[in-house]
Amino acid sequence: MPTVQRSTTPGIHRAIWHAATEHIESNLDAVLTVPGIARVALTSERQLQRVFAAVGSTTVREHILAVRMGRAAELVLLTDAPMTAVAEQVGYGHASAFIKAFRLHHGVTPSELRRRHRDVAIPPVSSRSV
């Protein structure tokens, strides 16, 4: 027998999703746990997990990792910050753990990504008409 969803459920789910994702994005340098995020979003751990599955098609932990790795890539590409500083800003206590996680997520180390990005030269514009 299919379950019937209350008409208020989608709005509640969006509110939980928004509170949780905003907290995650604002606190990447902190220890983020499912119980802590659930408290901030004013919901239970199980409800938080259901919301992430329904609204984000992901888990809480996968979302945290994706946001951390996205922010890490931005910092690697847009700053000259050392990897230890980048690691701290995205919630890793040790650069080695950060580098391993980054490589698993992006397929290259942060230093390699930075080097590749900086090695890409903008081709000169031809003065000839095309």
C-alpha cells in the first residue's frame, strides 16, 4: 500500500534541506556530524537522512564531501594558499588526509590540478581575419 504524503511535507523537506545545506556550506572548516546538522535543522537524524535522499538524491555524508571538495577545488585554483591551509579551510586536520580525499574525488592531487590549471596558456588571438 503506497504511503500518502501530507501536503505540508514538501515544504518541510525544503526547509530542512535549506537549513542543513546552509549550515554545511557555512561550516566546512568544522567537524560536521549528522546529529549536529540534524539539531541545527530542527529535525531528527533519520528525517535528515530521508530529506537528503528525497531532495538531494544523496546522503548527508556524500553531500558534505561534495561541498568540501568543490570548495577545495576553488581554493586550489583561485588562490596560492598552501595545501595545509586549504585542508584546514575545508575541514581536514591533516594535509595528507585532504590530499588523499581530493585525489579520490577529483582524480588528481590538488597540486597537480593547480599546476595543470596554471600551465594552460591562452592561445594568442590571430590578427588575420577568419
